[in-house]
Amino acid sequence: MNPYNRQDVLRILRIHPRQLSGWERSGLIAPSETYSFQDLVQLSKLRDLRSKRMSAAKISASVTAMRSVSGMSNPLVEAGTARRGSRLLFRHSGATMEPIARQFVFDFDADNNRDTATFGATVLNPLQREARANSLFIEAVRFEEAHKIVEAATLYGEILLLDPMHAPACINLGTIHYNERHFQEAERLYRQATAVDPEYALAFFDLGNVLDELQHLPEAIEAYRSAIRLVPTYADAHYNLALAYERTNQRRKALRHWTAYLKLDSIGPWANHARGQQRKILDREKLTIVHRSPRTHARNLRRSTPALKLV
């Protein structure tokens, strides 16, 4: 998908048209009138590096060298970045490299630069690494609250470089991709969260939602059931599971979860819909026994959680 036009990019990242044209001339990004979400992440990193007075020529040389030594097609997106003096460093798979000199770096100068602290994770002990990841997570959530989605996504990516076992970062980055309709990437991140923390009901719930979007209903049903096994009072999981059962013509199972939902949430528009579906199933099942009337699909009104997960 390429959902952003050129004006969207300039507005979201607050960059001047001449700056974007200069990056295109330098080969840092391909000229285009439409941009993907990944392009915005790349442009956000370019903007930040340029704000630290790193020249476009130096960035371009470092990116070219990193492509050569790592085989990456787009190092600015696929790896973390940090500046040390006039050098651009890349961190990937637990190692930090200065690609022009083809040297691995094991220490960074101590300063207050956020990227240096983050991608100097090799010098942090586990407690420091955890504290840093949590600090970045709070910052990323604040970006989301301010509707700075690209910046938030970049920070979540940095957290996962720092700590691939950070399940809340997986969830929040997955939800950003879900809202952008990048469903395969959202599924990957939600599955990562469930593998990292098999007791994380929210991860299974969100996984169920994205599998439903992808029309993988049997898998979505299993994901919702996993969420309910972990938290039997998870009202939204009962609601979405009831809808999934209806869409697979398992109305008696759907009835059980409409009933469970109404015990947990009996007031409001969602409860009204659940109550209506409950009545329809009871009436339809009665008619099915007497008249063998055909069954119809229920309208999909699946519930989703908010974009921010403060875990």
C-alpha cells in the first residue's frame, strides 16, 4: 500500500519540499508522489539525522556501505541508527557497526543522545536495558497520544531492537500496522507477543482481530478462545468470538458467548446488539427445528480495542 501523498509526507514530518527533493537527488529515497508507511519511517530517520547536522552525503555513503557489508536493501528501515562524531553507526542483530570502516563498535561515548544510549545496548546490563526500554515505551505512547504515529512506530522498533521480548511494544507496533491495514505485519507482531508472553490475553485478542480481517476465521476463533481461557471475564473477546461463530454457522456456540457477554456488559449499544443476536438465534433455532429454514449470516460488527495499549 502507498497511502500517503507528497503533501501528506511534508505535513506529517514537517519538512520543507526542498529538503525532500534534496534527499531524492542524493539517492537516500526514491523520487515518488506516493509513499508507504515504511517510507515514512525512513524519512523520519533522515530528518532526525539531518537535525544532528549530519550531511546528506555522509548519510548516503554510510547507507551504501551498510548495504554492501550487510546485504540489507534499506538499512535506515531494517537497522537502528546512531551518530558517533561524524560517523553514522548501524545496529542490527545485537551488533553495532561503522560500515565505511567496516568495524564493529562495542562502546559509545556517554552523552545524553537518545539514539546513542539506545543502540549502545551492548554496554548495558539487563536491568539498565529493561529501564531504557520502559523509558522509550512511555515516550512512544506519548507520541501516539499526540498523533505522531511515525515517531511512535520508530520508537517501538527501537525498543524491539533493544529487547525483542518486549511484548507491549509488539502489541502497540502491531496495532499501528493494523490501523494502517498492514495486516500481515500486524499478525507477525501479535504472534510474536503471544510467543513472548503466552499469558498475555490482549495479544491473543488482537491476533484474533487481525486473523478475522484476513478471513482466517478458524484461527481467529482459536485466538479468541485463548484470550477467554486466560481471562474468562474478557467481555470483548466473548463478543468477537460470538460474531466469528455466527459467521461460520456455529450459532449454538455463538449463543453461549452472546449470553456470556451480556452477563459482563448488559448496558449500551453493544449489549443491545448482543441481545438482539441472542433473540434471533433462539427464534431461528426454533424455526429450524420445525420448518428447516435456511440460516443467514450475521452482520460483522466486530469490536476492536483502542490503538494505545498502556501495559
